[in-house]
Amino acid sequence: MSSIPKSRNKREALVKATIQLVNNNGFHAAPMSKIAKMAGVSPGTIYLYFENKQDLVNQVYIEVKASFTQFAFKDYKETASIAIDFEKIWKNIAAFKLNEIEESMFLSQCENTPMIDEPSRKEGLKHLSPLLELWERGQAEGVIKQVSPFLLYAFSIYPISFLLQQRERFEIKPENINDAFEMAWNSIKI
């Protein structure tokens, strides 16, 4: 007999179904009825865990973002070198995006939709605080360009999502990861 309560199994099935449907069909083509059917629960069961579709999407976004950042900052300990610290975080992010395909695709969808409300975006941003603090430290030390963290993210982290989308046309090998890191680092360092 499973030690996980049925209610947790149902919620996890709803989260997984939401991720899969959004990835395959987009947010608007993922109605609650399809999510319930894919999760193997009755449509009313969703409302035991989530107020509505907006709540469902926001909670799934925050959970996936938390999983992503937990992976991104695993084994991260601040050192004296901004470059070494950034490489550690960047390569963890790349590993997550290239190995956790479903979650990574979902986060990419979330980055490009108005479906995620502002409080959830802010909550997701809090999870990136070690990276933001690293960039602030790098800027204070004169190592990283004095630009908005949004620009730093756009030019150093977001391209990993592009590579993920091209994985069927472009084989991502370890040397490609190293090249991509060097290009990311060169885009933000002074």
C-alpha cells in the first residue's frame, strides 16, 4: 500500500496534467475538464485543491519555479569569484532546462503569457534571489555590467530556453554547453 495519501496523489496528477496540457496545447486550450480527465479525476475534484484555473496555473508556476531554482542553486556556495559562482549557477540552470524538459517548457510558456498574475511572478522572482544577489555583488565589484537584472537575465539565462527549443535540430553536447556558457558570461561581464 502506498504511503502517499490519495489526496496528494490527485493533486500531483492535476499538476502533471496541467504541465503536459499547457506544453502541448497552450494555456487557453487546456480547460479544467481536460486537465481533470488527463489526471484521472472528476472535474469537481480540481476545486478541492485550486479555486479556479488562474489559481491552478499560478500555483503550478510557483511550484515548478521553486523546483527549478532549488536545482539551479544546489551545491552553490558563494566564493570570491563572480565568474566561478555564475558558471556554477548557469550550468545548473542549463542542466535543469535540458534534463527536466516538461518543467522547462512549462516555465518558458509562463514567461511568455499574461496568464501568470503579478503576485505569482513576484513570488517566482524571489526564488532567483541568489542569482540576483550574485549579479549585484558583481556590479558592486565592477565585474558585471551596470544594467538591469532583466537585461542580464535576457542575455545570459534566457538563451538556454532557445537551445532547449532547438534540441531536435541542434545536438547539445558538453562542448556546446561550455561555448554557450562563455557566450553568456561574455554578454554580462565588463
